[in-house]
Amino acid sequence: MEKMIEAVNVSYIYQTKYQKTKALSGVSCSFERGKVYAVTGKSGSGKSTFLSLLAGLDVPTEGTLNIEGEDMRKINRDTYRLNRASVIYQAFHLFPLLTVLENVMFPMQLQHVPAKQAKARAQEYLKKVDLPESLYKKMPGMISGGEQQRVAIARAIASGGEILLADEPTGNLDSQNEKVIVELLCKLAHEDNYAVIVVTHNEAVAAAADVVYGMSDGVLSVVRE
Ligand SMILES: Nc1ncnc2c1ncn2[C@@H]1O[C@H](COP(=O)(O)OP(=O)(O)OP(=O)(O)O)[C@@H](O)[C@H]1O
Ligand SMILES: [Mg+2]
């Protein structure tokens, strides 16, 4: 089976006027659909940098990142970010002035899906993340953190992409909500065949993953597979 994502000797350097920081160094690994991957490691080790390359926000300074065999440098990264890979964050980042339902419709509107169809699909995605219908018309600020993260997941899958990236998705949640989110991410990988990649400090989150990578000073190694 072709690998969904393959990193080959990926390095990344942040260059500012005053200094260079090598955030990733010779990272090689791969990601397949149907599995949950955890990327663990200390603060500053390069986890978020790696995730932003996987999200197509930038390209490696050296090495290659292949998406189904195509070099990230050669594909249209705007299209990739719009249609294929979505990111969820610790702080949820929902649009505060849109309702729950409108948040989930948003990626489909960018894709010019007709409003009626976008609404119907948004309702399906919200069902998939188990959000009560009574919350669809609320603003994100009126619902709990765990509920907001479920909306963020619904919005992420609404783009129709196959790659789900998460940066500390449970960092702002209590252990009960953490469990719900982790189970949901596992379900999306195992039942719906997403490639799920989760950056986390959290042991319980890593324990639920199928494969665990560890990042240390920009160098990636396999912890468990
Ligand atoms: N925009 C930036 N400009 C310059 N250096 C940066 C930038 N972002 C991150 N870095 C540096 O790159 C290295 C890796 O940072 P990164 O944010 O990837 O770490 P992290 O593992 O996600 O840490 P944390 O667990 O604290 O989120 C660090 O040395 C950091 O200071
Ligand atoms: Mg980070």
C-alpha cells in the first residue's frame, strides 16, 4: 500500500535576521491511513514545527515530504490545506461569531458546496462527533471546552480530507473530556480510515495511539509501533 505521507530526511530551519534555529533534523518516518500516530517530546523539541510541515504551511528546508508519492514542494499547498489536511488545536480556534453549525459549514463554503448541502453535511458531521442538536445554534463561547473540541473535529472532517492533524488537542480538557476526544480520534482512524497524527505531552493520549514517535532536539525516533 502506498504511504499516505512519507518524510524523507526532513530538516527545517527557522531563519530570522539575528539567528538560525534548526528545529528539525533528518526526520524520516511515514504515516498511513487507518492509524493514530502520536508525536511526543519535550517543549521546544520540534513537534509543532513538524506538524506545520505536515499541514502544508511550509516546506522542508532540506529533505522531502511526500503526500501519496507527490512532493509537497510540487503540489498546490493551498488546495492541499483546503481539501486534504485539517488541523485541530489545543485552544480549539472556532470562529467566535459563527454558530456551531456555521463553523462546521465554513470549510464547505470555501469549497463552494451549495448552502443546503453544506448544512445537511454539517449536521451529519456534528452527529458523528456526538454533539447534541440543542447546541447547533449556539456560539462557541456558550458551550464547554470538550464540546468546542468536538465541533473543531467536525469542522476539520467537513473539509473532506483524509489527514487529521492535532496539536495538543486535549491540553485544555479534563480527563473525562480527554477520553472522549481520544476515543473519537481513534474511531475516525479505525472506522473511517483517516490518517490521524496527534502531537501530545500526555501519556494517556500516547498510550491510545497505534504508533508513537518521539521528538528530541528535532530528531525523530520510533518509541512504539
Ligand atoms: N516562528 C519561529 N521562529 C523561530 N524559531 C522558532 C519558531 N517557532 C519555533 N521555533 C523554535 O523551533 C524549535 C521547535 O519549536 P516547536 O514549536 O516546534 O516545539 P514544540 O515541540 O512544539 O514545543 P511545545 O511542546 O512547547 O509546543 C524551538 O527551539 C523553538 O524555539
Ligand atoms: Mg508545540
